[in-house]
Amino acid sequence: MPAKFSWIPVAVFCVLVFSWSVYRDIQLEKQDSCDLRNRVVGARMQKDGLSPYFYKWKKGDGLRYYDPNNFDSLRVSNITASPFFHYLLYPISDLPQRTISVIWLIAEYLMLVIIVLLALALATTRLQQWLVIITACLLLLTEAWKMHMGKGQNYICIVLGAMLFYYCLRKKTPATALLAGICAVMLVLIKPPAILFFIPFLFWVKTFGPKLTAICMLPLIIAGVWVLTSKRERYLWKQYQENITQQIQLHQQEWPPTQANAPDPMFPVWEGIDRAAIKQQAGPFPDKIFSENGNFFVVAQQLFHKKVNKTILSVLSVVCLLLLLLAFYKRHRAAGFALPDLAITGFCLFMIADLFSPVYRHQYYTVLWMFPLLLSAAMYQPLLQKIYLVLAVGLLLNVVNIPVLPMEHTMGEYIMLVGFIVLSLRRKTGTV
């Protein structure tokens, strides 16, 4: 970087991007954050001692469990969040939906700020700090972030948990080890496949030490005992598992069980949500969201016009996971395992499983890449410019919409995956 380089234009750009994004997301939130509603209904039902995973609204149920997106001929509900995530919504779940939606918008931006601040704390040079800020601003311009905010999704919670876990783990104190363990348990309870993220950290147990490892594992033991010994928890998690099974059948056109359900009463106004106002709001702010499904089976169908069955998806996923883990171990076992490499490899494992998922990955799933993108920005090394250029191309492909380039967002995701795998397998390890 030239000695006289001025960061003022970059700072102005970042301020403008952040300001525009906040304004845009406020307008998108006003158009009904529909995915948030099924999580609110799920939280309310659990709070009332009910299971939400196969609930269908019936005449006389009123507005408390009403979700206009849960009217179809399926037996399974559209509620797909874990029982634990519903617990997290308990404090606000009894508020009107309109109020909850505003609170969730604010909460998501607060989580974003915390994530960026943690990444800035990891950076050791001014260039790294600016790269973190620039990366965060570019993420705000992606279709993934727009859809995530417009739908009221919760994937930023995964990013926050991963960043907090990493930040606490590197401190190596009993208190931060306990907090890291709590973050790890929350991640797995929110999204069970996230357990893949923690597998590479097993290579770091010797460095971390037996005492801190035991402290870190304590929340996992407590959570395991809680879920296994509670009849209520076992029932909810069993229902959740069956719900996901039927969701997979739905996404794979395998015809899950159906039943006769009540029609949508089409309440014109419910819990502060005004259908007419939403329709009117969409007029002056037609910020269209371009969504792609980045699953491997979707890409395969596009390229080869053949359906990939679930068994093949599972086998390919396991093979890729094992190959990456083996390559990572062989590359670093002699020189030692650096924490940044463990984190990036772990997240690649998690994302590989996600890309091979039989459930359609809508565009908001791409928000998950925020963790490795910000972490790699905080550990930027000039010697690795070519790898960072690859990551930048992958990110920019998720910002732009190019009509002549089909599935550019999906292409960007796979480019980022390759870039992060190469970054984690490099011989020169980071120290962040």
C-alpha cells in the first residue's frame, strides 16, 4: 500500500453503502418478513406446551398461531427452526408480529456490528481493518443479505456464534473457554449440521490443554444431559427430525404425507400486518431480489439434466468431507495447526455439507460465508494476494447481477469454497 494512500474515499464509500443498506432493509422489512412469522408461531406454540412441527391452522384458532404461509395440503408445517431457536424468541414472541419484525431488524444489525467489531479486534494492521470494513460493506450489497433481511431470516446467528466461538477460543482463559463452549452448543442446537465446524478443532486439543478443553466441553455435557433426560425435549427434537425428513421429501419431489387443511381466512389486518399497505409499499420500492438455489443437485440438474438422488448426494458429501479433513491433517500435522486454518477448514466442512444438502438453499444461505470472509480479511497477508483475489471474485459475483452469466451467485459460492480450501491448506499458517 503506498505511503500516501488516503482511506478517506473508501470511508465515504463504506458510509454511503451502510446508510443505503439500512434504508433499503427498512423498506424491505415493511413488506412482511414472512419467514420470521413461522419462527414466532413456533416459539408461541412451544411456550404454550405444544409442538409446532405438524401444526395447521384451524378455524377458531385466532391470530396467535396464524401464518399465511402455512396453508397448503401438506401434513408437515412450514416451521423448520430448531426447538432451541424457538426458546431464544420467547422474550419477544408474545408481542405483535409487526413489533417483532422491527425488533428483529434491529437485532440483525446489532449482530452484524458485533461480528464486524470482533473481526476488527482480530486484525493487527490498518490494512486488515479496512479490508474487514470493506468486506462487510460488500456483503451488505449482496442479494443474499437483501433476501435475508427481507425474509427475516436467522442465518446471521450462525455467523455470530462462530465468530464469538473463535474469538473466545484464542484467548485461552477459563472464562473464555466456558463462553466458547456455550457458543458451540448454541450453534449446534440452532443448526445441528454445524457440528461439522468443530471437527478440525479436535486437532488443537493438545495445544489448548486438558483443563481448558474440559471447561469448554462442560456446556456440551450439560446440554446433552438436558436433551436426553427431558421427555419434553426428546419429543420436540423427534418432531423436529420428522419435520426435516418430510421437508426433504418435499424438496426432492418424493410426495410427503398430505391431509385436508383449512383454507387461509385471508385476514386483511393481523397483528399490525396490513396486506393492503404491504402491497402499496412494494410499489414505490420495487427492489427486486434475485435468488438462486446453490445446491449441488441443482447445479447437476442444470448441467446434465439428470436428478441426483439423496444417496448419491450423501456419499459425495461424506467423500468430500473426508478428503478435505485428510488433506488438512497431512498438510499441517508437521508444522502444527494454526487456529485460523482450523476455523476456515471447519467452516468449509460445514458449507460442503450445506451445498450437498437435499433441501433447496435459497439465496439467504450465502450470508453464512460472512464468517470466513471477515476472518480471512482480518488475517490478510500480502503473500497470499492471489488467493484473496479468488475470494474477492467469488464475493463480487454475489453482488452483481449479470443477465448473460447464468447462476453467477452460485458460481461465486463455489469459487469462494475453493478459495477458502486453498487458503486453509497453504503451508504458511496465520496467527490471528
